[in-house]
Amino acid sequence: MKGLNSLFLAAMMLAVPFLAQAEQMPEFHIIIKNHKFQPAEVVVPANTKVKLIVENQDATPEEFESHEMHREKIIAGNKTAKILIGPLKPGKYPFFGEFNQDTAQGMVIAE
Ligand SMILES: [Cu+2]
């Protein structure tokens, strides 16, 4: 019993930092509406993992795509997707909606 308890404790001590890290991950909300990103520019901390929460308010699907950030994710109409990015070096990282590239253009700015 004692052995199990200390094993459990050791597991908790390992798990807690990971949980804390996940909770502290900065989140940024982006809305897709009328085939545009709002906001179109998102400033995120450099050298940090961040979570983009992309809410597609259009009825049609969109694909969030970024070659620079190596991300590609289809978001169905009226659905929300979470996209983890980073840690990014300071700089500009374009993204676009592949299904509506004429209007759906955005930029992550890491600084
Ligand atoms: Cu694509």
C-alpha cells in the first residue's frame, strides 16, 4: 500500500507540471466570417506554445492553412477548431483559408 501511494505521488508530481503548462498556454480567438479572419493579425508571444481557437461562423467549411507554421486544418461550417502553434521565433507567419484564398488572409506575429 505504501509503495502504491508513493508511486501515485510520483506520478502526480510528474503530471502536475504538464497540466499547469497546458492551462497556462495563451489562447487567441480568431473568427472566420464572410470568408475573412477577424482579427486578421494576431500578436503572440515568441518562443511559446500558443493555442489558436478558430471559430468558423460561416456556414461553409474553411481550411486553416499555413506553410510557415506547418498547419492545415479543415473547420466545418459553424464549428470551432483548436490549433496549437509554436514555439515560434520572432517574425511574421502568414496563414490563409484555402477554400477562400482571395479574402481569407491572416498573419501571426510572434514578438
Ligand atoms: Cu490545404
